[in-house]
Amino acid sequence: MGTIIEACNEWGKLREVMVGIADDLVIPEYIPAMKWMTEWGIEDSMKYGGLKAEEVDPDTIAKLREQLEGFVEALEKWGVKVHRNIPLRYQEEREFLDDTQKGCYLLGGAGFFRVIGNTVMLMGTNLRLPARRKQVYSIRPALEMLLRDSDARYMSMPPASPHYSEDDIYLENGDIMLDGKSVYVGISETASNKAGADWLQRFLGPNYTVYTIEKDSSVFHIDCLCSLTRPGLLTYYPELVGELPGPLKGWDKIEVYQEEGEKEAFGANNLTLDENTIIMANQYERVAAEYRKREIEVIELPLDMCIEYGSGSRCLTGVLRRDP
């Protein structure tokens, strides 16, 4: 039997994933679409944009790597098969779109691709931030090696223009949640937009229904603010997420609120390993307590530096295979 690539929901037993790397990190130059970043992050982008992160703050990047590898170890300990993308190989790849926005970020595995059913949607060329689009050259060699002996359908999103504009087609996996034939897409001014959600509906066809959920633009992706934890249970920030679509209104809800002094709203950015197990950042104990009340085993990890760089446990993970 060849490689099985399949995902139909957010909670089936996790079997195989792609996790990013901390290589080649270059601090992105600031553009208005990055207004979701912390005050510290915006200041760094304005001051150091275009410089290698490891040269600017080597201690921070060392901590980031340590947390990332600890996350990979936790997945493998639980039995998940983990693949990694590769460093950029050529100068042309490293400098791709640098005339529009310098920067490089190969960390967030969820941003690499999306599996819906047995269709693999390659993402990268249509991400809103031009600096993130070069990641496609890091993921393709690793991903396509896995697809060679699979029966998965493989396609690429239509590329966004090198000239940044608000009205292009943007669709990012951090904004996509899946429940069978129902697909939920978060839209805002920071990542995916309605044009991206409309494109996804046309591509998937009439057997799927794509619902949109508006989110606050102070946060990058909706997976920071809302997650489908298991059938009938979601975790979300009601103050930062717009009206939920009809199919989700009757679900049990764990409500999360941004506390005073909390830099970023990442309390819903959690990775379900199966219906009774979840992996999450250890700074959200109040959320972990709600999971435990529902008899969900919680694996807590230090991920604060990954979150500073925009990636919680869900962001770090490109799902290749879940049980139905």
C-alpha cells in the first residue's frame, strides 16, 4: 500500500504530519497587514526587517529551536510520524519577492499546505505576506517526495501578484477548519479574505459547503481564536470572533478571554491528537482545566517563543493524515 494522505476533520487520531524548521529566519519588513503582531514584534520589524533573526537575537532563536524540537519529540513520543521541510537551497529562492517585502519564515507547518479529503492543496504562493511566499520552495521537495506513491490529488493555489494589494485571492490554512463536508474559513484584513473563501468553494464543488467567520484583525489567523476541539466541542474567544455559522451554534463551547497583560490571543491554538487528547502551550492553564473537566488528556509544552513568532501547536503542524 502506498502513502495514505487523508484528513476529514480536526480531531481524528493524528497519524502523520509536517513540522517546520527554524532555519533561514529573516525578520520581515513591516507592512500594514502585519498589524496583528505584538508591539514588540512591530518594533522589531520596523527596526530590523530584512536582517537574519539569529544575528539580531541569537538567544531568542536558540530558545525557539529548543521549543520547536521539544514539540516534535512530544509528537513522536505519542506515535505521530513527523516529516520536516528543508532549508532554502538557492539564492534565488532566498531572495524571492525581496523587492516587495524582505523576510523569511519556514516555521509554521500548517501554512505549507492543506489536506481536505485526499486532496493536497499546496499553499505559499497565495499567502498575504509576500515574505512568507518563498516557503513554497522549502516545502515542495519534502512534500512531493511523500506524494509520489500516494493516490492523493495534488494542486497549487493560484499565485498572488508580486505587487501587494488588498483585493487579491488570499487563503491560508491557519484560517481553515474542517468538519467532514463543512469547511469553515476565517476572514479578515490580515490573512484569508472572502475572495479566498469563494475560490475554495468553487474548487471543492457542491459536495462541500464553505462557511466564513469574520475575526478580529488584531490576530493573524482564526486558529488562534477558534478551534474545533472534537465533535460538538469548540474553543473560542467570543469577543474576537464574529457570529458563528449555523452548524456550530449548538456546539458546547469553551470560552476564552484575553487577560490583562496577555500579549497575544493564542488560547484556542491547540492541536487535537485524538478526541480525548490535546497538545497545547503551557501558559493557558485555565483552558487546560476546561479540557480536563471534559476528561480530555492535556499535554502542556513550553511554546511561548514559538507563539512570539506567530505559531502555537496547531500552527506548527501541517496535517498529512488523520483517521476519519
